[in-house]
Amino acid sequence: MSAIGTGEKRRILERAAAGERISVEEGLALVDAPYVDLADAANRRREAVTDPAVATYVVDRNINYTNVCNVLCDFCGFYRTGKEKDAYTLTIEQVLAKIEPLVAQGGTQVLLQGGLNPELPLTFLEEMFRAIRERYPSVDIHSLTATEIEFYANAEGASFRDIILRLREAGLRSLPGGGMEILVDEWRQKVSPLKTKAQTYLDIHEEFHKLGMTTTATMMFGMGETWAHRLEHLASIRELQDKSQGRIPLLQPKAGFTAFIPWTFQTDGSTRLKHPPTSADEYLRVIALSRLFLDDFAHIQAGWVTEGPKVAQAALHGGADDWGGVLMEENVISAAGTLFGMTPGHARRYLREGGYVPAQRDTYYKILERYDEPTADEKVAPADAGQLDVHLGKVGNRGRGVPVRIGSAADVTRL
């Protein structure tokens, strides 16, 4: 792929492992480097900026408050136009009922996202956030996407800042990076022409950062885009992180991106976009290259939800330091065909088997509890993802899945 010789690639790897900034061209040169060399450099960089003995996770719940959406992305198997029988919008009480078991299990984060439903005013979100904050003050509302901010700014005739301030006053604490996909308009026009443009997406995240709030950065890849598209995406978020946080990666930034979270496009054939699945090798290369290129990010997340726990374990040895959310519900990815589930005990077991001390964190990467010794539920957690008591959803033709309460097989209850 690259005309740069092996010796020069090794020099680039050594520079990146030491924290020196590499260019987009140098990043592209590393795409076809031997994976063992790429992973080694990425792991050395990971160990330099995070605790090399620890891998973290967060106990959260993903709640999709509506599946009605007017953006109609080709890669999405979740949305409904509102005319289908299974189109839905949850009531605020239904949302609160879904958060209760999260709190009971020591969860600290709720991720609320939905389609762009023209029937839902901004006041619905404000009332929902206030109700959550009042009933469950210990839960961080890490919710929405930049696309939802743009949608409501247009609906209200207001600025992005005004919408963010209203939502923050209601209880919003940080913004996930969902919807970033690939921040290259040439590619976005092909797969999601009605969705937020790349610069607008970045502008909204920057507005959060200017207000002293944190967000996450993501990348969904494997849709047919090129490596050049991926590096352009990484360069865009690196540039914004420089502006918001500075060049030095911070374990707990007060503003800026807290983490980078890449995952692969998933489909069971029901999405309009058709593309062969991304290989584990390619996914792991993205993880390693992200660690080396994003020199101003402390945290890179392994994608067990889409890639499965075994590949995620490998990612922890190739640049990733975080396991991400132990999801108590997930509908968007499961609607496209992915069925991996996880309990906190499973997460700790996988992390420990991977050679790390598991630690539960919060939204802002503060360590809440470190588990130096195995816990009882960890000892009995099945090691094979195919044997898990619980999965994320029942996949059908663009089906939304069956939300479940996480627990032992006897405790699994539909909500």
C-alpha cells in the first residue's frame, strides 16, 4: 500500500511510540506495517499515557427513547419512519423504569439516544433529563449526539450553544460521539446525505468543550471507505482535541474528548448499505493506528459489542486501555445483527484473563473501584461469549430487539 520502505516505517513507529506527532501521510504508511510491530508500538504508547496494569470499564445502560427518525441512513437497521407498527417512543416513566435496575447494580451512566423524531419537542428531552436527575442523582446523563443538537437548534431557531445550555440546565452532563461515522463529507454524502455535515459535527463538539464539558469521539468504519478517509477523520478529531484540551493527553480532562471509540459497520443484510464484514486484523490495525496517531488522547476503547470479547482482549494489547460500557441494553447495533452481551462479572473476567487488573470507572474516567482480586460473580462468569446468559437483542428484519435485565439466567426479565 505504501511506497515507504520498511526501515522508514520502523522509524515512524518509534517516533509515534515515543509520543511524537505523525502526519496523515506517515499514518497511511503504517497501515500495511507488520501487525506485530504496529501493536507493539501502540501498546508502548498506551503504557506511557495510562496505567499499564489496569483496564477500565463503566456500568451503563443504553436507552433508545425513540426509533422514529427522518434521516434514513443507509447503514442503520434501527430507524422507523413512524408509519410502521413497531415504531415507538418511550414515555418518561418507561425511561425511568429502565434506569432503576442500572442503579441497583451500581451503574453510573445512562446513554439516551434516539432518532430525529419530528413529533418530539426539545421540552420532552428537558423534562426527561430533569426527571432522571431528580430520581437518580448519582447517574451521569451521558446522552444524545451532535445530530440531535443540530436537529433541535434548527427546530427552535436557536444556536447550538443555546440548545446545549438548556439541556445542561436540565441535567445533560456530557455528549457521546455517536453519529460521527466518517467525518468526510464526500463519504457522508454517499451513506447518510441527510445527516450532519462533518464541520458542523465538529463545531457542536467544540461548543461543548468551550462550555467546559466533555464529549467522546467515535468512528464507524468498514462501510467501503478508504484508509485515507479514516486518517482524515482521525486528523479532524486530533485537531479539535488540540484546541480543546492541548497536546498532552489527560487521563481525566475537564473539557475536550475523553476517549476515542472505533467500531465496525454491522449488518445482517437488512440495511440498505451492503458491505462484507471487516476482518479482526483490520479492526486491530485501526485500534493500533488510532493510539499512535491520536497522540493527544489518553483513552482508546476496545469494541467488544461489535467485535466480540476475544478480539477486544487482543485490542487491549494493541493500544486500547478501556473496555467501554457494560451495556444493560442496546438496540441500534443489535438491530443490524450483533449479539454480544456482558455483565460486570464477565467484563472483569475478560480483563483479568487478558492480563489486566479490572477497574470500574465513571463517565469522566475517574476510577471508582479497582478489583485486585477476583469477585465471586467473576469466578462463575462463562468465558465463552456464546455461552452468556444474556444477549442484547433478538435480531429480525430491522427489528429493535428485546430489551432485557442483566443478571443470571433466572433473573432475565423483559422490560
